[in-house]
Amino acid sequence: MTTPSNGLEAAGNGDPLRVTRAAAVMLDGLGRVTGWSPEAEELLGYEAQEVLGHSIDTLSAQPYGEDAAAARWWQQPQLPECHHSGTFRHRSGRLLPMAAVCRRLPDTVAGPAVLLLLADAADFLDWQMRQAMLHGITTQSPVALTIYGPDLRVAWANAAARLELPGPFTHYLGRTEDELYPGSQVLSAQYPSTVTQLMSRVLDSGQTVVGLQYRGRPPSDPSRDHVWSLSYYRLQDPEGRPLGVCEESVDVTDLHHAQQRLALLNEASVLIGSTLDLGRTVQELAEILVPRVADFTAVDLLGDVLSGREPDARAAGRTDAMRRVVHRSVREDLPEAVVTPGQTVVYPEGSPQWQCLADGHPILHAVVEPSSPWLLQDPVRGALARELGIHSHLVVPLRARGITMGVATLMRWRTPEPFAAEDLLLVEELAARAAVCIDNARRYTREHQSALTLQRSLLPHELPAHAAVEAAYRYLPADTEAGVGGDWFDVLPLACARVGLVVGDVVGHGIHATATMGRLRTAVHTLADLDLPPDELLSHLDDLVGRLAQEAEAAYPGQVEGVVGASCLYGIYDPVIRRATFARAGHPPPALAHLDKVVEFPEIPAGPPLGIGGLPFESAEFDIPEGSVLALYTDGLVTASDGDPDTGLERLTFALAHPDRPLEEICDTMERALLPDRPPDDVAFLVARPRPLPGEDVVSWDLAFEPAAVGQARKLTDARLAQWELEDLSFSVELIVSELVTNAIRHARGPIGLRLIRSSNRLICAVSDHSSTSPHLRRAQVVEEGGRGLFLVAQFALRWGTRYAGDGKIIWAELPLPGPETGRGRSAGGPDLDAFVASLP
């Protein structure tokens, strides 16, 4: 039996029935063996002398069921020659399937002669298969094969390769790969930039290259890029001498595009919706589409969506209800744009955008006809389409939860290929993902706006004007998924021309934090009206926060974030003594900027956050030099930039330098120096310039603890009002001073003090004593001789109250200073005297 050859041999040399390889047997006209080759001896095991003169029938093993005539085919050789199969018996007795061919030879002297060529059937079948494979590779294989000679020029190509080479193949013989595909590009970075260089490496080293990605334009399709997967291996003779390089090429353009689309979808799943900002989400969609899918894209959304409302189903088809959110082009000058972002965009009835918005289905125009009715109705867009050569148009709806929120328009004019069905599927998938993110952003916008509206309604809209302090502030809500927080601030007018300054922060974000902030701010107002010192006020606030946390946990177990962790800084500035008293609960200390030295942070004992309970709060008192500035802030200010409080405090020190600047300018500097564009947490800060009262606007007297002091107090008051040119207030002020001093002598302990304070718009009367008893306002009966003192004070004063000191209390009353419209006989802001006296019992 012959041994099958390795590799693909040449057609002639590999044929097992070729004379030089086959077992040759000569037969006469009667089928007797007249010749026996060495190959026959090797194949069948018989030596020549054993078979010469014998009939070939003695060697044949007729298969069961075959008739004798058919089995003796060698006696009837036909032309042209054809292959036969039969079974012969080896000398050892085993049966050998054979392939055979008969050839009639010219008659000899002895008569007719036949040449019988035999070969092992398995070898012959293997050769036939290899021949069929070679034929298929040459004529039928979809894999393009090109052979380059030792000079790396085209020597041969199969039918698949010639499909890319139109015209006679002889035109391409002797040309290099780079000449056939000019401007092509190897997409794999680890290989040389040109295929010719790569083949040279393969020819020299014999190293095989598999799966090389290659982009170019074939001669058969010079207007469109194709992508091939190339493999190279060296061809060599039996001695190993290189004969050339074989190139196997498969056009994987569609596969490459599919992979690109899949990669684009994966990238979009990460990029689109990275934030809950609606405008940013739409911008991310446009960045994905241009330039990889379209040359221009525009995204238009309904106005309801942009304002966070649920889209109105009646808006279907109303393109005048849409606004341009973003557009993007391969050109920076945006030649395709008709409107600018933020403007209302109008499409004519019957346009693709109108239809898409009306029925929610995409519209694909692979070819844009300038004579289309919808372009004729829109001359501006029609002119742009003709000028730029826009040839393909695609409009897809942005739908989520069954509601169309807008449309995305895509156009091609620089890319030669029109939009195809594959592009439509890709864009629909991208639009569906973007629509869900847009709807999430819309819902977040609605909730964020609601929380922000609630928070702003709970914060002061304008800081009250106060003679003792000039103030400015900033509140910057965080633009985060968690929503707004619970930062707040306030400037509170207090008794005796003093002013309260407060900044607080509720830990957490959202509606609950905002609502808690409102409750705490209200509580601070109420407690401040009681004139509590800062440490006591924080103690009461701490109790309130603890109760709020218990109520929230009881109402929503494990569902609502507790308010424990709220922080607060509260201080009182007294413009008379020019000192401030501060206490803090888990909050950063204030910053004090001086005119003549560096910014300092007063040492104020750090109390625990509100709601912890069980620990006392302590206050600290310090002087406020004239011209200095106080800054109160939440921790979001000093941690916003890089999270390092020390760095934030250094920047705050820089921002507060030169406190003689306008407060609004200082606030702007703080915002620029400490805050990024999108602060991660809410930020609130209050900048105040305390203003001391001039000495001539404050006067104090010590009075004897005896009834005669009442008359003395009236005389001193009348003289001071005359000096201040406030005679119009004499009656009201003398009455108030008289009643307050009388009450102190009758119901308190001495010594007694009287103080008058003149501010920019108020006159304050304050009487101090050394008793802790609290007066109460009541209406006296007709038969009662007393009980009308505080009632009279309340009638003539704008407001009055009691504040407690360490050694007693102070009862004070405020009256407005007379304005241009105030006349004699009527106390400014008080009741008509005649009518009031007539109403007394």
C-alpha cells in the first residue's frame, strides 16, 4: 500500500493512478497477465513469475451481488479513460479495495494489449478529496487567496480574490498589495503600518500571521471602506526555500460594523445617564451619535419635560411645544442648525419630526429628495439640505413608559453611506436607553425643584436691615442625586439693639432634611425671642432634635433618616459693648477678619451635634473690633474643593482678607475660591460686618431704689430726648419709663438702672433690676387701682419683653423714631392718645 503524501501535491504528481506511481499490469486480449511492474508486486504481494500468463481473474475478488460481466471491466476498456473500483486479493489472502483505470494500447504481434493501472482505493479517494478541495479553493471558496512571489508582487489569485479586482486579472499581475489598495490601514498596532512590510517579515522569518485587521477600499468598490481579516504564511519548496507568501482574506466589514455597534451600545450604557442632570443626559446622547453614527444630530424635547412635569398626551404632533435642547455636528460652526439651544423649534405638518411625535414611530429616509413636500414647506431647512448635500435623514422618538418626550434628528452629508436598517436599530436602542435616563432626570428635576422650592420658602428671602450689623449671604444647594440638604442661616433682631447670628446644617438630604431644617429654624426664632443666651438656646434645641428623631423613628421605623447629627452655630452681638457671645453644637467656629491682622478663628468650646443629648454646651465671649467681618458657614464650604478642611480654611482665610471690601464682593470671592462648579454638598454662609453704636447714642443711669426715683427718671429721660431732638416721643417715652421704674420699685429688688438707646430707626428704653421675677401682661378690672402698667407699655411700644442676666433681669420696650409723616400728639407707631385715654376705665 502506498503512503499518502503530506500537503497538497501538484495534480500530476499526487495522482495515485499516474503511471509513475500506480501498479501497472499488462494484459492480453484474453485477460492474461503479460506484464507485472514492481509497484504491482508491492501492492498485491505477488512476484512477476507467479502471475505472468495467469488470468487477472485469479487475482480479482468479485463482490457479492455483482455479475461477472460487470466485474470484468478490464476486458472492455473505454475511451476516454475512466476510473473503476474493484476488489483484489492480496497474496496473503486479504481483500484490497482498488481504484483502477484501463488504457488500450496499440495492438502488438501477439494481439490486443491493455494497460491496467491499480492503486489503493483509500489513497485514490484521498487524492480525489484533495483535488476537489484545491478546485473549491480556487473557484468556489469565499475566502480570497492571493499568492505573492518572492518579490512580494501578485502572482496568482483565486476566484474570490479576483472579485475585488475587476477587469482582466493580467492587469493586476506584478503589482504590490499597497498598489492595489492605496491608502489602506493596518488596524493592529503590533504590526507594521503597511501589508508589504508585513509580508516581507513573513517571507524572511516564516512566522505565520493570523487575524490581522485591515481597512481599505477595494478596486471593485472604491467609494466605501471595507474591513478584512487577513492571514499570511510563507510558501516554500521541499528544500525549504521560500517561494512567496500566501494571503488569506475574509471581508468582515459587516462583522466589524456589528462589533462597533455593540461597542457603541456598551459605551452608551456607561456614558448616557451618568448624572441626573437632564441637559447633561441629552448632551451625552449627542456625543455618542456624532460623529460615529451621524454627521449632525439635534435633540428636541417637550417643554413639559424640561420643566419636570409629566408630558401632556394632547401635545402629540404639536412640534411648537418642543424646544431645542442640544445639537451637535462634525463641524464646529454647526451649519445644519436652524435654531439655538433653548429656543422653541417648529417643524411643519407632515415633516418626519411631526409624524414621529404624533405616532411614536421612527422615520428613515435613506435618500432625501429636495422636492419632498415637508422640505418645500420649510424653505430654510430645504435650502440647507441642498447647500450641504444632506442625503440621508433619520428621526427617532424618545419614549419612556409609553410616552413620547421628544425626538432626535440625525442627518448625513459628509458620510457617503446612507442610513440603513442596521443604523435604525442601533439608534432606536440608543434612543430607548437615553429616553429612560431623560425620564429619570425629569422626575429628579421635578422632585429636586419641589425640595428646593420648599427649602427656599423656609429660608429668609431677605435679611432684615439692622443698625447693629450689615450682612450678606449665599446659599448653594448641592446638585446631587440625593437632593437638597438642610443648611440654613438667619439674622435675628434681639432686644436692646442686639442681633443674633445663626448658621445650621441638618445631616442628610431630601425632603425630610429640608422639613427638619424648617422646624429647627422656627425653633431658633422662638427661642431667640425668649432672649436666651447661646448655650441655653442650643440646649433647648438639642432637646427638640432628640424629640424629632424619636417621632420620625416611631412614625417610619427604619425608613426615615434620623435628624441626629444636625449642627448649629449661634451667636449674639451687642453693639453697645461691642462684644459677641457664641456657642456651637458640632459646627465649625466662625471666622473673624480684622483690618490690621490675619483672620482668626475664635476658640469656642466644641459642643456635640444636636440630638446627642447628655452633654452641656458652653459659650465664649470675645471683642469685635470696628471694621472687622464675621463669617459663619457650614462645613460644605471648607470641604467642597478637595475634602480637606485644613485646605478649605486656608482658602477661606485668603477670601476674607481685606474685610473693608463690600460684603457682596467678599461673598463672591469666597464662592470662587472655595467652591467648584458643582459642590458635592449644600453650602450656606453668612458674612456680617458688626457696627457698634456711637457713645452719644447710648446713655445709662443708676437710680435709687425709692419712689422718688420715678420722677427723676422722667426728668432725665425728657432732658435726653430734648438733646436728641426727639421731643415728639416725650409723652410716650416718659410714660413707659415711669411705668417700668415704678414696677421695678414695687415688685423687684435694687439697685435699678435705666438705659436709653437710639439706633437708626428705634428708641429703646431698658430698666434693669436684681430680681428674677417675671412680669405678666394682663387687663385690669374697673375696680382695680393697679395692673395697668405693662398694658400701657404694650400699647405705646412696638414691642417689649424681658431678658434675664446673671444678676437679675432687664425689661425693655422699643418705639419707632418719628418719620416725616409723624406729628405731635401721636406717638410714632403707637395709638392715638386722645382715643386711647378715652378708652381707659
